[in-house]
Amino acid sequence: MLLNRMRALAVLTILAAASPSATLAQTPSPTNPTDPNAPAAAADPSDRFFDDSQLHDIKLTCNSRDWESLNQHYLDDTYYICDFRWSDQVLRNIGIRSRGTGSRSGVKPGLRVDFDRYTTDQKFLGLKSVILRNNTQDPSGLRERLGMLMFRRMGLKGLREAHARLFVNNAYVGLYTMVESVDKAWLKKNYGENDGYLYEFKYDVGAPQPFVFRYLGADPALYVPIPFKPETHEAAPRPEVFEHDARRLSQVVPNGSAAGIITSPPYAGTYDYAEHQRLRFDFLGLRHRELDAGEVGSRRSFEEDPAAAHRAWQKALAGIVARIGRALAPGAAAAIVIGDSVARGRALYALDDLREALTGDLAIEAWASQERPMLGAVERRAFGDRPKAEHVVVIRRS
């Protein structure tokens, strides 16, 4: 993501907290089922609604012309008033609108149901809203529900989902998935606070080019409010973002203030970034000797003395991780992208080096690894039966 910003200097992106409370959005839930010492969660009245062991019935009653208009103008976000019935619960004057991007349909519309749209502070079993997903892009109707179930089994925060038959004015519309809304109430329940930054990705059909999650720059205005719509801090939705050398974080970020950090240190012994940019430096009149001397994990250093270079790389990585730990607010997390490599015929396992670099109140919370192809016989011999991989690692400060 930051290749154009001299990755050789271990550039990173820091999301600075606007206030101490804003850093707590990453704090583990006090009712995390994976923590044996966590207090028991209070009974949630909406658990019955999301009971996935049964098929539910949801009945909406609205003006027939409104329902016809919603189906005809399914690309619009116009709200319509109606009554909502589930089991023995009835709510009057709730709001519904068409929702979705590619899933929008004039035959079986996906719906957003806002219980407080027309009646202030009205809630249904503690919920302000719910999504009725039409699953037009999932013939099985099960993929997301199974995915969320897997997340919850892993102790992660997954949305509650259950299936329901939808009836409008007593006419059967189809089988839907009831999905919990991610909003301030959801944050409060799952993370113990809702003062952090929450965004919803909104696909912009009118954009000249679709956003494909590429790096556009450090200015938050390039991302917010389009294509990321703020769900919290609506009046001031743009946090402060810094790009800086990971080894000099204290120059821009006070200790204990960063709500999140993203970085990708150079892979050990893989590239000579400064050397690759030498012609550009000469053209721009920039001095490159300082960059040569300060480059982390350069390929040429491993060619000269692999063992010493690896020790130097491990020391540099430990320093980067230590500075990340000091910059992070309590409970905040950092994402590190790092990869295995080969230097002078020796395999270097980046995840092992990162584990050894962790000290103090930093711990690995999760990681994902993707096997990468071996480049030639030298790499195949070096790695042997163990795969070469790239890793995304989330570390959290306690």
C-alpha cells in the first residue's frame, strides 16, 4: 500500500485518536466468550428475535401504493411508513426503504427497517433497526450467515443472523435473512463504548472509477464521506492521519495516543529500495546516502554477511515494534504486513522474527498467512517442506 512512499523506511499509517475515548473502539469486549474471567453477559431481549434454530415470520402492513412505489423505485432510498409484526410484538409507524447495491431488486427488495424513523426513541427489543437481506446474489442464502457463525465460534464479533419469511399486507414476498445492524448500540454492546470511528462502505455507482480499496493518499477527505459513510462522529468524521517513519513515531504521535497503526516493514534481504530509486534521487537533486545508510533489511547487506544482517534486521524489527507499542493507546491495535524471504540460500521466517520482537504489553491477537510461490530452485531448497508465506498480523496493546 505504501510502496510509493519509500517502504525501505518502514513507512506506516497512524490513526490518531481525537480523544482518549476514541481509542477504545478496538478494546476487547468485557463479555468476550473466549475470556474465562469475563463477567457473564446480561440477557439480551433481542436474542429471541435472532434465534437461528427456527424460521421466523415478519409481517409488514403498509399502504399498498407505498409498497408498489418502493418496488418501482427500488434504486431510491425513500422511506415509507408501515407497521411491523413479529411473534406477539407489534410496532406502529416504523420506516422501511430499499437497500443494497448490486442486490437491489424491484421484485424482492432488500429492506432496511428503522424502528425509530417516525417515532423518536422507539425500539424493538432494544434494536433501533434491522436489515432484511434479500440474498439475490447468494442462491444458497447461507453464505453470510455461516460466515458470521464461524466468526462467533472463533470468539470474534460476528453479526447475529436468522432466516425469516416476509409477508407484506398478508402476501408472501420471500425468504430473507434478518441481520443485526452495526450501529452505536451494537458497538456499545460488543465493545463497551461507541466513541470510536465507525464507517459503512457505500458503493458510488456514479463514480468515474470504482473504489477498489487502493491507497489514495493520507488525506481522510479522499475516503470520507465517499465511499465511507460515517456512522459515528457524523459532525466531525475525519480522524487525524499521519504517515511517518515507524522508527520516529514520537516526532508526530504522542505516546499512548494512536487508535490504530498500519505498517509493512521491508521484507528481510529482498530488495534494495534506495538503490532502485537512485536515478530518481539524482534527477530530483536528492541525497541518497542517508537513505542507503538507514535502509532496513536491504538485500545487499545480506549478501555481505547474512548472519550479521539477519541480527541487524531482527534488532530493527524489535525497535519498530517497540515504538508501535509506545504509540498505541491502551486497547488499540496495529496491523503489520510482513513476508518470508531467502538470503544467501537461507530461509527467513518473518512471523517467527515478529513473535520474538514482541515484548511488554503487546501480543498477537490474530494473523492470516497466504502461501507464496517459490522463485527458483534456491528458494525451494531453502524452505524445504515448510511453505513460503506472506502474513497479515494484528497485534494489540493491553
